Amino acid sequence: MQLLAAGALRVDTVSTAATAVPLTVELLGQSVSKTTFAALGGLVILVLLVLSAFFSSSEIAMFAFPDHRIEAVVGEGRPGAKTLRALKRDPHRLLVTILVGNNLVNIAMSSIATGLLALFLSQSQAVFLATFGITALVLLFGESAPKSYAVDNTESWALRTARLLKLAEYLLLPLVVLFDYLTRAINRVSGGQAPIEEGYITRDEIREMIRSGEREGVIEEEERAMLQRTLRFNRTIAKEVMTPRLDMTAVSKSVSMDEAIEICIQAGHNRVPVYEGSLDNVIGIVEISDLVRDRHYNADGIDLGDLIDPTLHVPESKNVDELLAEMREQRLDMVIVIDEFGTTEGLVTIEDLVEEIVGEILEGGEDEPIERIDDSTVLVRGGVNIDVVNEQLGIDLPEGEEFETVAGFLFNRVGRLVEEGEIIDYDGLEIRVEEVENTRITSARITGVGEKQPSSAT
């Protein structure tokens, strides 16, 4: 009689000169045949394999489930949604729970398989077969297949497994708490970060998903451009979108109604700033509709000063996201941009802000900001932002703190006033100054941009 487990498991053998052959196994005081015992062990391994598949698939489902969907499924009242939200609030502890459970069942499978095979084979043979046999089973049925299923059914599987994972956390609480503490302590000692507790989707990843969507045909080019402009919007400042001072059309408070109307008509603007003394003292905005109405119907006793609407003066570093909210709240169509010394730098309209998202809104005979000449040449307006040019043409012009536009880049590159016809070479590109108005570069021709077709939106 050979004792395998004190008082619990015994194997009766018949000894010969060569070996000892097991006949029966005594399990918990009951004598069972070797075959029956092996079948029970196989059943336990099957259950553990199911648990391994559960933990592996739930790991993928839980951490692939987008955070922005959590509150949505909770609001829909989906079963398991609140438990899912509770688990996702502490992703580090959730991961420890899954890993502890998964490792326990995998190790238990290997140990039981080794013990069962030892009934029929030598110890070395049992260890070898158990190691490779359980590894194959776990890889196929405990890892690959379950994780593939979880990838295809992330949301539904995350909701279905949430409550079971919470139960597993309670059952394994001592081990979960211990390893949670130990891993955090090791991270602190090693100086490691905890990226698992940060957002799983970054702004760059969103941009890459947008580009991938365009490549796969899910998103159109115009949609891709608009989405990318939307992501860029809250990092844009007033200086980048304003109409510069040199391009502003404004009227003096001292001019007559007829003169003010004539200035608006010639400029083609519905509203213009009104200044007193100089352009650095803008006192408000006047609309041509008010001028025309009061000129014809209230001619007596009405002058330009009576029709001026107040406006905001904002710093050039003002975030356009905040600026748009203020303009909507105060129902303003135009604001004045000033520098740190209070000097008027330009103006921003609601249209300028909308164009940052939907792209350039062209009026009448206005030219495209980026016009394709041939496969490798484009004509670009000097006032177009460099990041817009880079995005649409697939090039990499630098953007400095001193400039944001193509004209600014050229001035910075040359270091002096630029004349028409001058050519600047940069990173395989040939940039020719096409048109200069006074001292301003109004357009430039870029050659060597490749085959990427720009969209008309900026």
C-alpha cells in the first residue's frame, strides 16, 4: 500500500520486480478505480479551462471597452453596466484580479494534469506531457479563441462578464489586495508609471484612426479634414485666425453716413469696425444694413456715432474655443484683436471661427487658399496657416513662435523683405514668391509637393 495523501488519497498497487502498477485510488475514504479518478480529474481540468477562457476574454473585453461608452450603457440601463463602471474606475485592481484568477487556474490545470498522468506514466514523462499538453490547450481554448471572440464582441462580453469578475474579486480578495499593493509598491520603487490608469485613447491615436478610416474608405477626405480641424480647434489662438490689421477695412467715427456706406460697399463687407482718432482706438462695429436703413428712413438727427454697436477687445493669445463661446453668449459677430501693448492687431469674425472647422468659405470671385497647378505644384496664399498647408499637401514646413503663415515662414527664412520671383529651397521643396503687395507676400508657388491632392477646405 502506497500513501499519496495523508488519510485522503491512497493508491493500492501490486508490486513486481520491475514496477508497481496502480489498481485503485482511495479518494476521501472511498475506493475508486484509476479510470474513474482520471475522468474526475479531466472534468476538473475542463472546468479550469473554461475559467481560463473566461479570465482571458474578459481582460480583452474590459480594456478594449471605450471609456466614453460606459456612461452611455449605464444610461441605457444595460444589465451589468453599473458593475462595469465600478470595475473600470480602478483599472489597476481590475487587471490584478484578472491576472490572479487566470494564473491560479492555469497553474492548477498543469498540476492536476501532472498528477493524473503520473498514474499511468513515469514522473518525467508525466511532467513533459502535462507541460506541453496543458500549454497547447490553454493557448488554443484558454487564450486565442476566447480573446478573438472578445475582440469581436467587446461591448456585450464586457457587460456579461462584469458581475462574474466582481464575484471573482470578492472570492480572491486576499490575493488581489496583496498583489495590488505589491505591484504598486514595485512601480513606486522602480519609478514606473501607471499608464493603465490613464486614458486609453490619445489625441494622436484619434488622428491615426481618422486617417485609417479615410484609407479604408469609411471616411471621406472632406470628413477627415473637418475632423482634424475640429481636433486642432481648441489649440488655436486668435492671432492664427484673425484678419490682420493691414487687411482690415475700418471707418472713422467722424465720416458721414454716405462715406461710411461707400466704404462698406467698396470693401464688400456687411460690417466694419469704427475707430476714433486712430485704428488703435476701435470703439465699436457698424453694420451696413443699419447705415442704409437710417440713411433713408431716419435721416434727420442721425449720425454714424448713433449706430455703433459695442464689441470685445481680446488678446492675440485668446483661445478660439473660449472666444467662440463668448461671442455666442454676447451675440457678437466681430471682435478686435490687440497685442500686449493695446495696439490693434486685427479682427476676428464668427465666419473666421466657423471656417476653422468647416473650411474656407469662399465668396464671389475669391480664390482658393490652396490651388493645384499640376501634380507637383500648388499656389498658396501667403496668409494660409502652415499647419493647414502641411496637412493638405503632406509636407513639413516648420512653424515657429514668431510666425504661423506661409508668408511668415518665408520672411523668417530669408531674414529680410522679399521680392517677387525670389526662390527659397527647403527640404526638397522649391518655394517661389509669386506676388508681393507693398511689403507683404500675398502668394507663393510651391513645387515638389508630390501627388497628394489638397482639398479646397482649410
